[in-house]
Amino acid sequence: MARNYDLLVIGGGSGGLAAAKRASAHGARTALLEPHPLGGTCVNVGCIPKKVMWNAAGIAETLEEAPGYGFDLGETRLDWKRLVEARANYIARLNELHRKNLDGAEVELIRGWARFLDGETVSVDGQQVTADHFLIATGGHPRIPDITGAELGITSDGFFELAEQPRRVAVVGGGYIAVELAGVLNSLGSEVTMVLRREQVLSGFDPLMRETLTEAIAAAGVGFWTGVEAHEVTQDGQGKYLSLSGSEELGPFDEILWAIGRSPNVAGLELERTGVKLGEAGEVAVDDYQNTNVDGIYALGDVTGRIELTPVAVGAGRALADRVFGGQPQAHLDYSDIPSVVFSHPPVGTVGLTEEEAAARYGMDGYSVYTTIFTDIYYALLERKVKTAMKVLTAGPEERLVGIHVIGRSADEMIQGFATLLKAGGTLDDLRRTVAIHPTAAEELVLIG
């Protein structure tokens, strides 16, 4: 087997796969290195299995709410093992589909991992492989706190390895992974306690989203400890215990789940042999074109620490291949106004600037805010009421859309279309001139203000 390539992609996640296939389509002799199942974090321990569990949690909520609509279902029960097995089978099919797609794209798959010998050569299981161009797309991994007993807890990776449903769980962290997994476990019947350094979840999101989601999670029965940090984990025959910075001890728990952020996968690559610079958090430093400081070595996705979303990595990978091999010298991903969704309970959809960011960019008199808070008609017949909250931010005399934020039922689906309008430079008047679809939650966005 020849061991010299136009492009060698290190990492078989979403970004690496997209770049490899696009480069090969442009005629580049391409290989991809990956020792693990194809698809990276998203397919194996991220977006896809998470959405499966979120769907299961949504079904559990619907079953609980069904009597409000006149259904007498009797007792229902979750078979956790059956759910996990079905999820694993689905993921395995996706792994195989990615392999077949690489074959169809004429990308050579090399099972192994790489360490750089210099800027033109890597060693893979003792064999040297050379390439004119290298793409580092190795992703990231969950962080574990540097405290005594931290190894007794699990991360989001470990969540997807649970053979049985934990009945008592502490989730440490308040970011999107923390609220997503806490919501799933709570809706599926686990007793969940969240432990936060701050007073609200989703730091960095718009204040209305933070406030509304924190209230909704608490109303759904999740316990909260805020303004504290984990100090130590211990275990006895009753379970695991979490000591906090304020000397409180929580527990016993069946599981303690760390959701305190992610770090780039650079260990073992020996990038120091290439001269590639890393950032303060250990991420591979790149410019807007995915270039590192070394010619012919690029990086994208979570390993760069930039907007850690699957579509971002895919878009960056395709644009990089178009630029390097497709004769499109200006091709690159536009990192502005990228929409995202948090699959919490209820979900959050967001695009553009938060109110705090708008104030910093345009000044206190340079932007306008429009909000609405209501209860979705779905809850009209139910005792449980969950708020939907929406915020639209505009800037300038033309009131150009610069931020749209939605939390509530179906926010995950509705944000895509509104993100398109914002990205296209739409204005508040464009929203208002659109005839509303009634009765929907989405119509409130075109009627807002």
C-alpha cells in the first residue's frame, strides 16, 4: 500500500470525513486516519445518541401528559437496556455507513493513530506516512476536575456506557451538555441534582434564555445547588457522595456526572515536532481559513476550540478542501451568526448576538429589544405549564435583525428558518410583513413587538 498522499486527515469525525471526501472529489489522493469507530464525538458519544435519548425523554413526558388529553394509558415503564441496545444498533449502522461512504469517495481508511515526526511525515503504528497537506481533526474530550475522587464520577462519554438507569444522579456543570443530560435523566425518571458554579445555567447565552431555562428545570423537579464547586467525591455501600466548596456534602448518588467542559485532543500527536502553535487551552491555533502557523498543516473542529458544532466542522472541512484542492482560493467558513440548539427541556434555539453582545457592539442606544413570553397551546389542557420565551434584537435605523433567541416547545425546529432570514440581512419589517401561521408558537416571532 502506497504511503504518500496529497492530503492526510487525522481524525474521522464529522469535519475530517467531510474534508476527506470533498478533497478526493477534487482529485486529491486522500487518506484518513482513525483508530476508533467513524463519526467522531457526534455519532458515537454526542449529537446522535444524545438526540435519541432526548427523543426518549420526550416520549416519557408525552406519556405522563396524555391523561390531560383524555388518554388512559395505565402504567408505563422504560426498559433502559432495550433503549440502549436499539441506540447502539443505530450507531453501528451509522459507523458502517461512514465507512462505505469513504470507500465510495475513494478515500483510503487507515486504522491507527498518528504522531508527527516532522512537518511532512507521521508515524502510524511504526510505519511512516508522508503527505503534502495534513488536516488535524481530532476533536475533543470531556474534562474531569482535578479533585480527590474525581475518577468515581463519569463524563458524557460514560453516560452513553450506562447499562442501567441511575436513579439518583448529580450533574456537575451548567453548560449545554449538563442541562441536556440532566433533562434527559429527569424526564426518564431519575432523581437529578445539578451543581453549578454560577447562579444560572447556560453561561454565555442570552439572559432571557438562561433565566427561563433555569426556572423550567427547577419546576420540572431537578434540584439545584448554585454558586458552589465540587471539592471531593467519596463512596461507600450506599453510593457516591459529593463534597462542595462550602463544606456541604450531597448524596448518596448512583452516579456523579461531570459536565464541566471539553478539551482538545492533541496528546500524542507530538505537534511540537512540527512547530504548530497551540492556544492557551491547548487548542490548535488557526486563522479563518483553518491554517495553522505551519504551511500545509490545517486544523478544524473541536480541536481548534472554535464553535464546537458538527455543522461547523463539516462546513469548515468542505471549504478547506475547496480552497486547497478545488481552485477556490477564497473559500472558507463564515463563523458569524451560526445558529445552534440546546436540547434541554424545553429546548433553546439561538442565532446571532445576545443582548449583552449587542450592547457591547452597538452601544446602549444602538439596538432595540423585543420580547414575548407565553404558554404554548399544547399546555392548555395540562396542569403543567411550561413557558415559551422569545427575544429579537435589532440594530440601526433599519432595525436589521442581529439576534433571535427562543426557548420553548419546538424551538429546536423553528430557529433554522429564522436564522436564514437573519443571515440574509433581514429586518424587523421583514418579520412583520410575513403572514403568521396560526395557531403556532412560531407565529409569535413574526408578531413580536
